[in-house]
Amino acid sequence: MLPGFPDAMPVEGFFGGFMIGLAATLMLLGSGRIVGISGLVARATMQSRSGVSLPVAWLFVGGLLLGAILVNSFIGPIQTRFPSSTALLIAGGLIVGLGVRMGSGCTSGHGVCGMSRLSPRSLIATATFITSGMATVAIANQLGWGW
């Protein structure tokens, strides 16, 4: 247990981070492409024609789903809490989707792969993600929406 974080799972977090790094490395070395989940999902759902081949996108997205099923099977369900407002969840999802398109990628693409390559665009994007997230939490807490 970590002080101040009674529900933290550092061992599981370490292995999860290791697996993300391994997947990013294998994708980059195997196909020359970075692992951006939004791009892979867009490719897998045929909303995009660029990037990796369609079968590779399907396998990667399928692996994400299989990984979640395996974690649930071995560790059990992960406890989560979301706001009770469906409208707030939908609005948040739409805003995130808009940000992904405007920022030419998601946190996995910029934060994991772009920063490791010292991409200036990814460094700026990741700083923006973190700053926006901190501001959103602060505002939500001030409005009594904290969860």
C-alpha cells in the first residue's frame, strides 16, 4: 500500500506500463508506426484508410479487449466510479473525441510514443492534456461534481 493512496496497485501498474511499452516498441519496430489507440480504432472501424493494415488494426484492438477480459478473469473487476449524469459522460466523450482530432492523436500516441521520440508536437500536446486534466478536476471539485 502506498501512503495516501490506499487503493493503489503499484505492481499491477508496473506490469501494465511494461506491457504498454512493449506493445509500442513492437509496433514501431514491426511496422514503423506508433501506437495511437485513436488511430488504430479509426483504422479498425474503417473510418481511416491510413496507418497499419486493417488486419493489424483489428488484431491490436481485439488484443485490447482480450487483455481487459484476462485482467478481469485473473484479478477481478476493477472498481471504478463515474458521475451519475449520462449527459455529462456523453459531453465528456464528445469533447475528448474532438480534442483527439484537433490534436492529431490521443494520449497514448502523444504521451507514450511521441514523448519517447521527443516529438515537439507530442511534448506540447501532453503538457496540454495534463494541464487541461488538472484544470477540469479543480473546476469539477469546486462545482461539487468531484467523484
